[in-house]
Amino acid sequence: MRYTLPLTDPILSTVDVCVTLSGLRILDGVSIGVPEGTVTGLIGPNGAGKTTVFNVISGFVKPASGSIRFDGRRLKRIEPHRLTSLGISRTLQGVGLFPSLTALENVMLGGSSKVRSGIIAQALAMPWTDTEQDHLRERSIAVMTELGVETDAERLPGELPYPIQKRVALARALVSDPKVLLLDEPAGGISAGDMADLAKLIRSWVPHRSVLLVEHHMELVMGVCDLIWVLDAGKVIAAGSPEDVRTDPAVLAAYLGQEGAA
Ligand SMILES: Nc1ncnc2c1ncn2[C@@H]1O[C@H](COP(=O)(O)OP(=O)(O)OP(=O)(O)O)[C@@H](O)[C@H]1O
Ligand SMILES: [Mg+2]
């Protein structure tokens, strides 16, 4: 997928977003965009503000100023439980599955806002019986099959190896058939072989979906992204193709600074 900066009509963008938490400026005028049909990376050292960007897009954190645009319009008031019905879904850093629900029930929750009002307490009131929910169950099983975890449908998350839990979490994000998928460190804690499969999987979604990928594994990021934004201390310090970003002196300095601090 080709793009030029500045982007003309990204499917998702943050416009000059500032976030202050506990009196600290966490994001300072962050403007990034995801061109439609691309895998776009958002990278940067620990604490740069990547997850906070996802939290703003998904309505968990209210920006002090700035806005979010999606699919040609400004999103005014973002409510986390309505995100999937807009066409956006996300995975959490880690896995974030409900430990007392089966893998299948967890995946079904990802599509529940289309079925009911999306309140988790309602969604947890199993068993679900009506036709819509039967369809959701079928769709959830189909997505789990696509990700190779259908045989684990009736297991609890705690019984599953970590890479399988990550796949279940991915299935939960995919079941609503999002236009844009926000992935927060999908490769965290998985093996090199699983990472190669993950790279293929992510590329298989475009151009049908657009992906914003936060990830520390540079090989994965450089291998799958069409465009990469780099954050450091709450500001965008670089953007461009993987080749541009890999050799950018500001990016190298930011990562070296992190190693020095470790
Ligand atoms: N609720 C909060 N109150 C105060 N500071 C916070 C809060 N949440 C996050 N921060 C701080 O905001 C900064 C950005 O955090 P964020 O989680 O967005 O970083 P990140 O780029 O996702 O890092 P990592 O790569 O480690 O996941 C960090 O310094 C973090 O400590
Ligand atoms: Mg993070």
C-alpha cells in the first residue's frame, strides 16, 4: 500500500492530541494517521505513550485537547462499549481475558455490542439463547477456527498456554469484523515461530481491514508495516516507511536512551 506524508485521507487519525494524567503531560500534540488498508506501526520506547494513544482512541482516556477522526468524521464522545459498533476494535497489552469465562464466551463478548447494549454484566448473563446470539456463537467459532484455537473453545483462559490466550484475545477483537484493528503488543511473550505466523496473519487482513500495531519486536514491525509512527516522551519524533524509520537518527537516539536508562 502506498502513502505519502502528510496523509490525505486516513481511515483513523489522532489530531493534535494532548493528554494529562496525574498532572503529567503524557501526550503532547500527537497527530498520527492510519491510511486505509495498511498495517501502520506505532512504536517507541517504554512509557512513550503508545497505549495511551489507544486509550484515547477507544474512549478510556479523555484528551485535554485534540480530536480523533474515523472514517471521514470527527468522533465526538467515544464510549468504550460502542467502539466495536463504530468499526474499531482493540486488543489489550497482555491478554485481558475474563478468567471465569470460557475461551468461546470471551470471544463472544467481542461481538456482544452488536447483539445487546454491550454492558458486560448483561453479556455475562449466560446462557444466551436467542437467534442473534446463536449467530454470534457460530461467528465466534468460525473466527476461532481461522486462528486455530477452536479446540480450546470450552477451556478457561487459565488452562491455556499464553500464546493460545493471545490468539483467543485476537479472536475476540476480530469477531466484530472491525474496519480498524488496534493491536497492543500482540507478539509479547510468544515464540519466534508463533511470531512468523502472526506476521502472516496480520498481513492477511489488509486491505480488507486497517491495522494500527503497537509492538516492541522490531523484526515483526519492520516486516509487516507499510508506515510507522515513532513516539518518544509523548511526542511524534519520526514517521515514514520501515526503511526511513530504521535509520532515522532521532529514533536511534530514543532507543539508545532507553537502553542507557535500563
Ligand atoms: N493513569 C496514569 N497516571 C499517571 N501516569 C500514567 C497513567 N497511565 C500511564 N501513565 C504514564 O504515561 C506514560 C505513557 O504510558 P503508556 O502506557 O501509554 O506507554 P507505552 O508507550 O504504552 O509503554 P510500554 O511500551 O511500556 O507499554 C508512562 O510514563 C506512564 O507511566
Ligand atoms: Mg503500552
